[in-house]
Amino acid sequence: MSHTAVPEGDSPTSAEHIHVLLKNARFCLPDAYVPEVIAAYGYVERLAARIHRGYPRGAEPAHVFDPRAFLPAPEARHG
């Protein structure tokens, strides 16, 4: 398990920056909920920091999947 520098629940991102993120995303919340989003943002940052991004392109199944491999084999010709 990896550990990040972001303490549990705390966010190094300022409340003002989180307000800007919400506004840019056109995410309209009642004012009563904004403090909850700000408090939860630290958890989101911790989760995002744990995502491993060093995989090679070929590790993504969508990049190497060839659907032609599942086509029926041509029938033996009798001739």
C-alpha cells in the first residue's frame, strides 16, 4: 500500500481553488454543501495520488485488443 503526503481528510488545495474548480465544472451546489465538498476533496486527492500512471501503452487492453482474433475460422474447403 502506498502512502501519500496528503493527511487523511486534509487538502493542500485551498478552499478558493476548490470553489474555482466547482465553478469551472459548472457544478452548482447549494452553499450549505460547499464546505462538505471542500472537506472531502482531501480524500479525492489521496485517491488520485494512488493511481499508478507508469504503465506502458501495451498494458491497456483496449490498445492491444484485436477483435479479428474472435472471428470464426474459415471452414476447410473440400475440393
